[in-house]
Amino acid sequence: MLEVNDLHAYYGKSHILNGVNFSMKEGEVVALLGRNGVGRSTTVKAIMGEVPPQGSIRFRGEEIAGLPNHRIARKGLGYVPENRDIFPTLSVRQNLELGIKNTRRPGKWKVEQFLEMFPNLAQRADSPAGVLSGGEKQMLTISRTLMGDPELIMIDEPTEGLAPLIVKQIGELISEIARAGVSILLVEQKLSIAMDISHRVLVMGHGQIVFEGTPQELRADEAIRKEWLEV
């Protein structure tokens, strides 16, 4: 479904990605792990066209590297950024409706579905989204991205700075996305969540993939965890 080959990316003169290689199958949940600053967020930004990529990025066999991000989104990729971008002066409901890419063909996700799933959002459905808490904004951002009916969604640090109860809710939403058949590339700092819901894990170090395997294989590889994950 997604094939990334020899991916490089730069911020100015800083070489961030040094030849990233991985692939994803349809319906697969893959966690992208690693310490801060190793290139995880840059990887998803490069795939989405937020950062100029060098190398090959193929989605369903079609080369998408270098395409504008709105065209990448229309091909079926969704992206939930770490900074929880919302439109603060628009209502929660309006934010969700803005995620719809094709108003003539209803998708599998509906506004009322998310309002039912998250009572906090339902209570503020007609309030400006700027009044939401950090956790509620995260729920809204993920939900809005799903309104566009992506075939693969990339979620960057969804539980960062959130209370344990909200973290649990976000984890349940990600599991629900997976059950609906949407492929997920998850950038996550909390190993427990990433390991529980992923089919495969990728570990990054120095702008490259240094480990690829199942959660069970990573749990068994103490050397990899010590060198690339543990503080």
C-alpha cells in the first residue's frame, strides 16, 4: 500500500532523514518509535508533502513524492499533526464538516458518529473549537481527518501531554480506526499504547530505520530498546 525507499529530507542544511526505507500493507497498524529528534515527525511530514522529500514514496503503486499536500490527501492519505491544528473560531461541528473531501459521495465516517463517540465534543458541538481542552482538540483533529475517508492515516504523537483518561480514549479511537480497515502509521512516544495496538513497529535512529519487527520481537530485543528507546 505504502512504499518508502531511500527517503531523505532536510531542514535548511540539516540532513534529517538519511535514507528511510519501509513499507505498509493494507489494513496494517505500524508504530514509528524513537527518541525525540530522530526524524519520526519529519518522516510523516515528508510523506504528506509538508517537508520536501528526496527519494521515492509510492502509494498504491503511484509515485507521490513531490506532489502538493492537497493532492496527496485526495489520493487517500490523512495526516494528524502533532500541534492539533483546528479552526478555533469555528464550531466543533463546522471543524468536523470541513474534513469532508467529497460532499457528493458520503463517506463511512459521519459527524454524529464522532459526537456520539465523544460526549465532550457533543456537549460543545456548536461552541467555538478554541474553548476545547488539549485532549478534546486531539479528538477533534483525528475525527476531522477521518471525515475525509482516508485509506491510510498518519497520526503524530496523539497522546503527548494528555491526562491518562484521555490517553485511554485516544487509544480506543485508534483501535476503532483500525477495526474499520484504515491503515495507520502512528508516531508515538508511549510504548505501551504503540505496542498494544500495532501489528509492526519501526524504530528510528539517526534518521534511519534501525529496527523493524513485531511488538513481541521488540520486547524481546533488550539491546535495541536500550540503544534507541530507553532514556
